[in-house]
Amino acid sequence: MRTRSPLEPMRLLILGGTGFIGPHQVRYALARGHRVTVFNRGRQKETWPGPVEELFGDRDGDLKALEGRDWDVCIDNRTTLPIWVRDAARVLKGHVGQYVFISTISMGAILETATLLLFGPSPRVGPPILTNGSLQLGAAVLNVQALSMIVLAVALVAAQYWILSKTVLGKRLRAVAEDREMATALGMNVNVMIFITFGIAASLAGAAGLMFANTFYITPGDGEAYMIKTYVAATMGGWGSLRGAVVGAFIVAAFEVLVPSLPVILPGLIGAIPSFDALFSPTASTIWLYLAFLVVLFFRPQGLFGEAVQQRA
């Protein structure tokens, strides 16, 4: 296979493309100037911002549309059965330069099940960061664990800011996130940068678990709920923006903590507004959060502090 320039448009085959993360992959690839082909059953129609070739078939035994075609990269999104991955790989063997299988959620399920087998389903409480005692400041009594969580969170955010903005490593990480192909053309080892990013993200997730484990009961299946909130915060703030992630986290916290507290903060409104308690219950506050999330996505798809993806000429 000939050597291809990192900036040359690629021929991409996306298995799926109309569900899960497929539509986002297609739009991102089109914005980068790549030629995109999607393979699916044709049950769900999408409106694309550019030309997309559509091949119809079924992962379960009907892969004829893929035979005899060549692509630079195949992206295989999450599937129901491992045998489907095997069959697609056999058909495409020798016809794609790279075969990328998205296994993040599958690996998460494997790790969650392994943790469940090792530690059992019973809720547990983790150790405190410092101590479970309290601190007396005048008339106020402050929980040491809560203060430790705040201090550690601020320190971690400050450390991320310093790494990303003040170090050569941080500049390389940002360059790869901004334009992977240009970073490759400049001689950066993109795979190493991705591994480092994953390691930092995993470390931060572990630190968050350490902070929450002593305050809330934890089980192996708790990660999904926090993952959704994290996604909402990052998307509202803007992907790739540390400032946006912090602001998004405060927005989520405001809806989860401040909104349900309004009946206590403003008791005079309880009688003035019909069903005031129901409008600002914990369940209702979650609905308000997702409505705010949709509003932000409608008016600023890139998030409050994110940058819009530019179409490459």
C-alpha cells in the first residue's frame, strides 16, 4: 500500500453510522475533508452536511456490499455479538489500511463485571482523604472530608491548567487534540500522546472516585450515572476547554443542589406559585438540567467555551 500524506483526505468506512456515536463520527470526518462511506441496514435516515456514500446490508450475515471495495480506515462501532466483528474483519481483510474497533463500552462492562465478582454487589464506603472529623471555625462547624474534597479538586484543576498551558507536553497534547493529522506531519507521536491523555483521564477518574467513596456508598455499577453527568458538564462547557469543563460542572451542581433547595431558600413562593415544590423537586431539577443542556446544544453545539469545527478546504 502506498505511503499516504497525513493531510491527504482518507477514504473512511464506518460500520453503522446512524446510531450510537456513528453520526458524530461521520460529521467530524466530513468536516476534516475525508470521504465517508457508511454501512448499515438503512432503517434510520440521516441528513448529512456533505456527500456520504451509503451501503446497505446487515452485520448478521449480509456483508456483500463490502466485498471488493478498498478503504484507508474502517471504524467498527459497538456491536451486539463478537462474531459480527469477526465476520466483518474477514470480509475487509486486505482491503483496509487500518481496522479500528470501538470497544470502550465493552471494556467498561468487562471491568464492571470483574469488580462485581471480586468485591461483590454490596455497597461499600471508602477511606477518607484525611479524616472524618470536623473543624470548628467560630460558630461554623466544617466537615474535614468535605474541605479535603474541595482543596483536592482545586489542586487537580490547577495542575491540569499548568500542564496544558505551561509545559511542552501540554502543548503537544493540545496540538494532537486540535489537529491530529497536522501533529503527525510535525513529527509528534500521536499514539503516545493518546496513551498519555488516557492515563491522565483515568487518574483523574480514580481521584474523583477516592473523593466520593467516603461520602457516598459505592457499588461497581455506579460509574454510569456519574459518566452521564460528566458528559453533560463537558459538552455544555465545550470539549477541549478546561474552563468549560469547570463551568459545566458548576452548572450541573447548581441544578442538582441549588434548584431543589429553592423551596427552602424562597419559602414565600410555595403558596404563590402552584405546585412550587413539584417544579423544583430533585426529579424535576434533573429534567430542568437536560432541558438546559438541549438549549445550549441548539444555540451553541460546540458548548459555551468550545470552538466550532472548521471545514477543511
